[in-house]
Amino acid sequence: MEMHNELRDTPKTGDDSNPALWKWLTAIGVLGFAACGGGYIAYAMKKRRKDGAE
């Protein structure tokens, strides 16, 4: 029996497309989420003070 190993051209499975872009998008998303949470907290505190004054 004779065997031959063939080298096949296989596609790359990893994504190496600009990791800096993904880091920036993640940072912007986290900051946006934190800003929305901070805005909601400020709104809730203002509403609580208004309701308590009456």
C-alpha cells in the first residue's frame, strides 16, 4: 500500500480584521450604556425629590 499526503489550501478560520476598531466600538458602547444609566439615575432622583416636596 502506498500513501501520499496532499497539502490542501484551507481557509483561515480566525478573524484578524482590525482589532483596534472592535476595542473602540466596545468602549463607545460601554460609555454610552453608562451615560444612559447615569441619566436615568439623575431623572429618578429629581423625580423623587419633586414627589417628596409636595
